[in-house]
Amino acid sequence: MHHNPIDIENLFYTYPDGTEALKGLNLSIRATERVALVGANGSGKSTLLQHLNGILLPQQGTIKIGQYSVQSEYLKDIRNFVGLVFQNPDDQLFMPTVWEDITFGPMNQGIKGEELAHRCYHAMYAVGIEPEVYRHRNSNNLSGGEKKRVAIAGVLAMQPQVLVFDEPTAQLDPRSRRQLIQLMQTLPQTQVIATHDLDLALDLCDRTIILSRGQVVKDGPTEQVLSNIEFLEQHYLETPLCYSRPYCLVQDAPLVNLHH
């Protein structure tokens, strides 16, 4: 594992319509960190994610993913290093069966035979999907939570060092959401998690980065960043449920004088 798998310096990106999505962004992520990336719509989250595995290339500034600069000649290496899990698993699952969906990525890496089977079985077990039960099923007939697990298994089978999640809990019911968070807690890879679900960030991430108008405006320990309610509101972010409940934490409740 590279000690700093993601290093970004002075990254700018402007879309053809003139929208400035990233404006001099600087960011470094260490190995095995789970980092929440939060920000209102238009903050630059999606644009940043698309740079992390070379869907978009830097117009100005540099990104290093492991030892590779994000440039067209290194895209194959970068996409082996960074696995991207899309917000909607239907964008990732398009083969006739679950097994074919999961083997698709590693087969494109040139993996075959026993190694391919080993990787895919291992990935399915890692996400809690029984291969013999699921391998012949059609992904279209799975629940939202099951689809999300299959999409993650397909990425894990490629053995990336970094996992990038785009809104991982979107469209999941509460039980599936909780199961997904528990799964993500077990994964050893570095994780970058773009989310509007700030309670997920509290549950899962030691570090949270707030983006606004294409720049990092806050970066620190998750509990510290997300307890600053005034700052969150300034950047159009909802307060985590935990912090919006009165005296959610016992130590924060006012002392009551029982002698009156």
C-alpha cells in the first residue's frame, strides 16, 4: 500500500459551458483512511471523484494516485489502483448474471481461470453474498441493497488499493443502509466517500472534508467538523441527526439542580 495513495495539488477544472467546478483544490489522503467528502450540490464533489480514476483529466494542477500521475498514458494503472462504486448500481451492473457482472472487471484486467474464480468468490464472501445462491441470478431482480453489494464485489474483485464511493447509501432502506455501513467498516482499503448522509460520515469516517465552490473549506476529524452547526448551515449542509437532537449525548445535557 502506497503511504499517500492520493495527492492533489492546485487542481482546476472548468466544464465546456464555463462552469468552474474545481478552483485550486489541494488534498492528500493517507493509506487506509476512510474520508468523507461532503458539500452541497455544485460544490465539486462529483467532478473531483471523476478525476480520481481518470474519467476526467486535470486541466491545471496535478493528481498522483499511488506512483502514477493522472494522465492518459497511466489510465490503465490508475483504474486498477482506484475502484469507483457508482451512486446507482444499475450504472455498473449490465451483464446477464451476477457472476458475469463480478467477473467483468478482472477479466478486462486479463485475469483468467482459477485466479479469476478465486478473486470473485473472495469478493462475494467479503460483501456477504453467497456465491452458490447468487451467481446465476439476474442483477435486475435483486433488491437495492443486494445490487449495491454486487457492484462493490465487482470492484473488489479487481483488487484496488483505493475505493471511491459516490453516495453509497442513496436509495437504500434503513436496514440496507446499516448493513452497507457495517460492510464498509470491514473493508481494509483506503476509502473516499462522497455523501450527503452526514450520519454515515459520523459512523464510518475519522476524517471529513467539506467542499464548497470547488475548494476545500474544512478538513479535520469528523466529529469536530460536523459538530460546527453554524459552519454546516453556511455551506447548505444538513446537521447530522445526532447533533440536531436535543442533548443527544449524555455529557452534553445540562446539569439539573435537584435541591430546588
